[in-house]
Amino acid sequence: MSYSEKHHAPAGVQNKPIEAEHLLNNLRWRYAVKKFDAGRKIAPDVWRSLEHATIHAPSSFGLQPWKFIIVSDPAIRQKLREASWNQSQITDASHLVVFARLAKLSSEDVDRYVRRIAEVRGVEESSLTEYRNTMTGFALRPNFDSGAWAARQVYIALGVFLTSAAMLGVDTCPMEGIDPAKYDEILGLGKTGFVTQVVATAGYRAADDAFAQHKKVRFHERDVIVRL
């Protein structure tokens, strides 16, 4: 069975909870890597699983207003490093993902999603008219900043990526210290309808990354969790 078939077959998928302590240990281990081991690469099957996990990220209405651009070309990555305050993670990490968002949500984007629903679920597009109208009314309402909306969806996907990587034992570093306009230019996003939002690098921390030994600092739960 292909990934596409498995991806759209929820009836055959069973939830297999992991141990709570396993989850927490992996999240305690995770940190924003400052120095990657440039010689260590993520195995193809592990990376593919991480790609698939990110595809599963939730979004408002399920509209998925994003592209995940995986940059492997060393020359392009060097150019992106120059547009990233020369941060070494851009070139040293095993993988680099540019999380791009729709610049502006349109009725055409809604129609594309409706067609996909009909294809995956084997229903007529006409049966989705009410849902389409609801989404179109949302997307085209006055003063709606669809760019800001799409950015929020992208950060949900970024969160799924970071957490999934931790579960797989893969290090990551989310990065906003970039020049998005320069990224768009380097990646040729000009006429695609998408713009750069945020970057994530992935790989394995270097043995001499001193920051990896620092204790993770979080506020006490009494300061961030409110129970009513």
C-alpha cells in the first residue's frame, strides 16, 4: 500500500499510545540546536517519516495553506546562510526545511481543497457546496488578514515537525533569524503565491555543542497552567 493510500485510510489506523514518561523525556531532551554535526545525516526512512508526520499537521478547516520546501543543494543552502545572519545551522544540519505560507487565501485555494476532499472520500463535489461556501465566506470576508491567518497555521505545522523529530530522536532548530524576502528570491517563490515564514533545521547535535548540556529553563507549571 502506498503512503497516499495509507494517509487517507483512517478507518484502518489504530492509535497506539506511548508511555507518558517516554513523551516527556523526549521533550526534555529536545532543544534548539546551536551546532550540528555536519558529518552526520538523517537516515532516509527516518526523514521520510518526519515528512509524513508534518503532512499530518492540523490546520483551520483543513485548508493546509503551506508548502514545506526541503533544500538539499549545498550552493543554495550557502546562499540561504548568507540570508540568515550567517548562522551555521543552515549549512551544517542534515536537512533544511523552509516553511512557506500562502501570501493570500483565495476562493481558488478553497476550490482546490474541495476537489481534494471529493477525490479522497469518493464523493461528489456538489455534496460539499455548503462547506465550500462556509470556507469561502471565511476567506473572503472584509478586512480578513489571510496572510496572518496562514502564518498561524504554518506555526502549527512547525510545532508538529519539532515534536515529531524529538520522538524520532532527531535534533532540530526553529529559526526566524532570516531575511524572508531574500529567501523568496533565492528559492524563486515570486510567482508561486507562497512566501517564506520560518525555517527549521534538522540533524544531530555536535558533541562539542556546549549549549546542549545546559538545563532546560521553563516557568513553573503554577505560573503557566490555570485550572478552573
